[in-house]
Amino acid sequence: MAFMKKYLLPILGIFLAYYYYSANEEFRPEMLRGKRVIVTGASKGIGREMAYHLARMGAHVVVTARSEEALKKVVSSCLELGASSAHYVAGTMENMTFAEQFVAKAGKLMGGLDMLILNHITNTPLTLICNDAHLVRRTMEVNFLSYVVMSMAALPMLKQSNGSIVVVSSIAGKVASPLVAAYSASKFALDGFFSSVRVEYSVAKVNVSITVCILGLIDTDTAMTVVDGVFNAKASPKEECALEIIKGGALRQNEVYYDSSALTPLLLGNPGRKIMEFFLLQKYNMERFINH
Ligand SMILES: NC(=O)c1ccc[n+]([C@@H]2O[C@H](COP(=O)([O-])OP(=O)(O)OC[C@H]3O[C@@H](n4cnc5c(N)ncnc54)[C@H](OP(=O)(O)O)[C@@H]3O)[C@@H](O)[C@H]2O)c1
Ligand SMILES: *[C@@H]1O[C@H](CO)[C@@H](O)[C@H](O)[C@H]1NC(C)=O
Ligand SMILES: *[C@@H]1O[C@H](CO)[C@@H](O)[C@H](O)[C@H]1NC(C)=O
Ligand SMILES: *[C@@H]1O[C@H](CO)[C@@H](O)[C@H](O)[C@H]1NC(C)=O
């Protein structure tokens, strides 16, 4: 009976709460109307599709990537599609100063921030890991460190708006992935960092949601070129993928799964991890770190 009280009831509680919350909310495009949103890596691919969806929903958007010409076109399409406002700032996320200042600029352009969508990645060749520590460093800096820098720079604005951080990751951020070891490492790092920060926010009552998106193969030009003849899997459409990411962010979900196989969320959902996280948290004296 003591065992029941100590372990089973809380577990049951967690899962009932989980199902209650996930079943009870429904996405409405109006949720994004007038919201101020940053999308990184938005010159093409999934990022550009997200900018287009947000524009149709009437959001304010600031997009970024390196290629200025492509960003100009994205901004003018966003304005045609109905964005409340649309701007771009071009630069490389290899430069952490740029990453930080970009968030400040975007915040000024929109008068605050409701949603930070982190989506860009550095070029990822499919290759056996070789003597190229530079590639690993660049991958960790662009795919991981710049996400950390930007989320820290955005936090004061996100606290003010009860906003959201949306992190675009991959199945390679949950399972071993040959030929993309550095990419996989950067995506695992995002999971470790942002899942830990999510727990800190919940304990500290910081009402900023963190959504990590686990995507399967998506039919962007980049991905289709890179996997050609090497990796055989069914690719899902980038337009729908982009919409699912925005929905998950707006509904403040912890994770979004989007893959051609319906088994993926079941296999990667990992109840063991959730239970461990719940019980480990009980062992911390978090009080000491929280300002009342
Ligand atoms: N497509 C897939 O199959 C797939 C699967 C799982 C996860 N994902 C994830 O989905 C996200 C988007 O992927 P995608 O397929 O849409 O990629 P994509 O089409 O290649 O777009 C990548 C974006 O990042 C920008 N970028 C590249 N290097 C940059 C740098 N150094 N600094 C700043 N921006 C840079 C690119 O623009 P510029 O070149 O102009 O800078 C572009 O806008 C990524 O996080 C990826 O890991 C994709
Ligand atoms: C990094 O970005 C900042 C801000 O945009 C810029 O002033 C600086 O020159 C950049 N550094 C490099 C090495 O390009
Ligand atoms: C944020 O949420 C708090 C409750 O947690 C509420 O009092 C406040 O009005 C909200 N602020 C905004 C801008 O929605
Ligand atoms: C957190 O913010 C969201 C969005 O504004 C709001 O719906 C929710 O009630 C807030 N939660 C708490 C606990 O204040």
C-alpha cells in the first residue's frame, strides 16, 4: 500500500494529466494572429514554410538566414499572404554576436516577442566521421550553441509575453544515426539542454513553454539532395511539417513528433525517461535556487 501511494499514484497522476491536457486543447489559426514570431533558417525549406503559415495566420514575423536575396523574397511573399508585418535580418549563426544582436533587433522591430522558432542548421554532408574536428565544432556552434545564445537573449521578452521557444530537432536527436554523427550530437545536445531548462522553468514558475520537435525525413530540396541514393525512407511534406511545428508551439506542447511512420512517437515517447525525470526531481533541493 505504501508502495502504491509513493510510486503508482503519482505515475498514474502524471499520465492522466498528460492525456487530459493533450486531448483537451485544439489548435486555431487565430492563436497566432498579431503574435510576434522569429523564424531562423527561413530562406528555404521548413523554415520558409513556417514563415508562410505564420503570415497567413496574421502574425508579425522576423526571418533570418545568410542569403539576403532569398530572405527579401520570403518577406515580400509573407506580406502578400497577410502577415501583420514582415522583416528580415541576414547573417550567419556561426557568429554568436550576430545571434545575440539579431534577437534584440527582431524584438525592436516587433515591439517584443511571443515565439522564438529555432530551425537553422549548418550544411550536413552524409559521410563517415573522419579527421574533421572542424566540422564537429561548426556543427555544435551553429546547430546548438547559437540556439542557446538566442534563447538566453530572448528570455526577458518571452517572460513578459508568457511566450514560447520552439526547437526544431530530428529523429537523429533521439537515436544513433550513422553518417551524421556530428549533426546527431548537436540534436541530442538540444534535447539535453532544453529539456533540462524546461524543468527549471516549471520549478521556478517561469511561464515560457519549450517545444522540441522530432522530425523524420522531410521533402526539402536540401534533404532530398543529401539523402539521394544513400538513405531510403519515405519523405513527408514540408508544408504540413511546418504547420505541425507551429501547432505544437502554440499549444505549448513539450514535444512534437512528425514522421511518415505513426509508430515513431510511440517508440520514442520514452515513458521510462519521464518517470525517471519525475522521481529524480524529488531528490533535488531546488528551493535554494528559486527567488521568491
Ligand atoms: N529536411 C529533413 O529531412 C529534416 C529531418 C529532420 C530534421 N530536420 C530539421 O529541420 C530543420 C530545417 O531543415 P530543412 O531541411 O528545412 O533545411 P534547409 O532547407 O537546408 O534550410 C536550412 C536553413 O538554414 C539556413 N542556414 C544554413 N547555414 C546557416 C548559417 N551558417 N547561419 C544561419 N543560417 C544558416 C539556410 O539559409 P542560408 O543558406 O541562406 O543561410 C536555410 O534557411 C533543421 O533543424 C533540420 O535539422 C529536417
Ligand atoms: C559578428 O556579428 C557582429 C554583429 O552583427 C558583427 O559586428 C561582427 O563583425 C561579426 N563578426 C565577424 C567575425 O564577422
Ligand atoms: C502571463 O501569465 C500571467 C499568469 O501566469 C498573467 O497574470 C499575465 O497577465 C500574463 N501576461 C500576458 C502578457 O499574457
Ligand atoms: C502561461 O501562459 C499561457 C499563455 O499566455 C497561459 O494560457 C497560461 O494560463 C499561463 N499559465 C500560468 C500557470 O500562468
